[in-house]
Amino acid sequence: MPGRVTEGEVCVRVLQVASTYGKRCGVGTFAGNLHAALRCSGVKVKTVRSVPDGARADVTILHHEWGLFPDDGEARETVQRCPGPVVLFAHSGGGIERFSDTVEGFCALSPELVGPTPRPVCAMPHPAWTPARLEDRAVLRARFGLPADRTVVGSSGFLMRQREFPEVLERLLPHARAHGWFVDLVSSRWSADVPELRQHLQSLARGYPDHLRFGTRFLDGPELNARLQACDLIWCWTKMPSRPYGSGSASDQYASGTRMFVADKAQHAHVLGRPNVVRGPAELDAFVDALAVEIGRGVFTRHDPSALAWEHCVPVLTEFLTRVVSAPAPARAATARP
């Protein structure tokens, strides 16, 4: 859960609308974390799954992803019901700028998600919960029952096909057995359960009992961060096409301060190029081969993760919301609403 945002009272009342709020999925989890971060920054915020009748707010943040709205008409109708100027938060691109005639601004986790538009756009990297300080790795390993004298490699994320955890492990675990490494996978059920993935991981764990541990329990920010801190190196892979939507898994992993090996894809752009982040191939076989080489190098440095902290990223959004609210009324009134 985000914390330590102390910018003081911000005189903006925000209604946040996310149809999957409270659910175990990317948009729902993000909306919950953003709610907490806005409150910590002094913003008065209410988060709902649908716009209530008679809702009042200075500005509305409406989370948009193409899978959340069956068609443009429903998205426009939802905008019309929102109070105050509306900022459309883009979680996927591909033409979202065509809603420029119905909203007063856009927010996105990558500027490439929003095409040319007359409306202002706020671009912010995907934030993550970050610790005030990194903890002693030996202490964390004792706490989580991890081996103290072996190289520990890890990863994290929702248990979904796109992350290809079984496919990565099938290729990585023979290296782990040969070199004595231990793999700690921190996964959790996505909104749509995929039991065959869990069964595949269980089969791998039986085949490599001394080299693999995985769990499917959802961990809050501090506990997930500590588990990732306990690793020597963590990997971030997805089979999804390279596209700039902003990966929460990459942010969570960067927030641990642990050295990262990351697939060279656009959704990881906000961590690629940062200190202690190693760029890996975009094809699975080459990625795992290169990952094994990187683990074998034994370079397990740590980095300062504060660049992606909620308290670092959210003030950019609150300033943007304040500017939207403060825009001249005639400019907002000229916005066409169906």
C-alpha cells in the first residue's frame, strides 16, 4: 500500500472510477494503490466501480482499458455521467485520443499511449511501494525460510499465461540444479484463475524440490517488496507483444532495489536503462540463456528504488489535476458531451 506522501492538503475533491476496483487485476490493483496515495498526499478522493447518481467532485479520474468497455458508446456515456472535468486514465492505447471531445485531459503510464490531442496529457511512470530503506538480505532470508548460502533468483506477478512462468522455469531450473541456485517465485491469482498454470508449477516443484519454491498468495506492497529484496537477482519477462502500457510487475521489482534482468520490451521502458537493470533479449529461449549467464556472473548489487515511489510520482498527477480544475470555465464548457 502506498505511503509517506506528505505534500500537504490539496484542495481538490477527486472521484475515481474504475470498474475493476477491488479486484485482483492490473487496473483494479492500480486504482486501489492510487486511492491510498492520493489520500496520503492530502487529496479528498472517493473510488467507485460505477458513477453513482448525484455524484459530486471537482474532477473525475476515469480508468480506461479497452477490455473494460465493450464499445466507445459506453465509454462516452460513462464520461457524461461523471461530475466535474474528466481525466481519462489510459491503461492501453490504440486510439484513446479520439475521446478528446468528451474529456478535459488524459493521464497515462507512458506518453505513447495517447496520440496527438488538443487536450493536456499527464505522463507518469508506473509507481510502486518502496521501502524507507533496504533491509539486510541475510535477515530477510531467515525470515522467509530461504537458503542463506546459495544464490537466490526470483520473480513476481499475477499467475497469467502472458508471464510464462512455467516456460521460463522449464529452461532455467536445469541451470539451477547444475549450479546449486534456488528459485523463489512470488505469484498470485489473477482475476481469472488459470488452474493449469498452477498445476504446471506444482509439477516443476516436485521435479526440482531443492531448487524451486512458489506461492500463489497475494502479498501487499511491503511483504512483496521484502520477498524480492531477499533475492540476489530477479527477472521480468512477458510474452506480450512489445507495447508501451507500463508494467506493474517491473515497477514492483525495481522497488525492491534488487538487481534486475528485464526483457527488452516497450512495457518495461520505465525501468530499462536505469542503474542495476540489465537488458535481456525479447525472445524466450535467448532470454533464459542470457539470464543464466547473468546469474553465473555473480554481480548482485543493489540500487536506490525511490525514483518509482508513489510519493515521487503522485505529486505530478495532483498538480495536473489542479491545473485541469483551474482551467477557465469557458474552455471546459466548450467540451462536447454527447
